[in-house]
Amino acid sequence: MTADTDAILWPQSDGAPVSCTEKLRVLRENYAEARQVLRDAFEDAVLMGVDEASARRLFAELVETLPSPRHRAAPAAA
């Protein structure tokens, strides 16, 4: 892991930081992977002529509109 991902505090719903080593490992790996994918997509957009501020806004909106896994509808009974 890198120093920047090691320093991130992941707050739980009660405000206390996640402290489980395995959970922190998964969160750090996911963060690093998402960061790289977003970096690549952002660079592609800008190099293809997209306005940098617009690309940042669009990617931020993407994150803001992700559905919560806590509020997913239960699967319909068969």
C-alpha cells in the first residue's frame, strides 16, 4: 500500500474509524484500484478534448449517483 492510502480514515456510521485489519486492507485495495481507473478515464477524457473541469464534475456526479447497497430492493420471491 502507499502512504496516501494508509493515512485514510474510513469512518463507520457511528463515526468511529474502521479498525479491522482485513477490512482496511480491502478498502485500501479498492481505493487504489478506483483511483487508477478514474485517473486513466480522466486522462483519456482530457486528451480527447473534454474540458478538464467538466470531466471532474462528471466523474464526481458519477460517484454521487451510485446507489447505496444498504437500500437495494430485496429480490422478488419466485
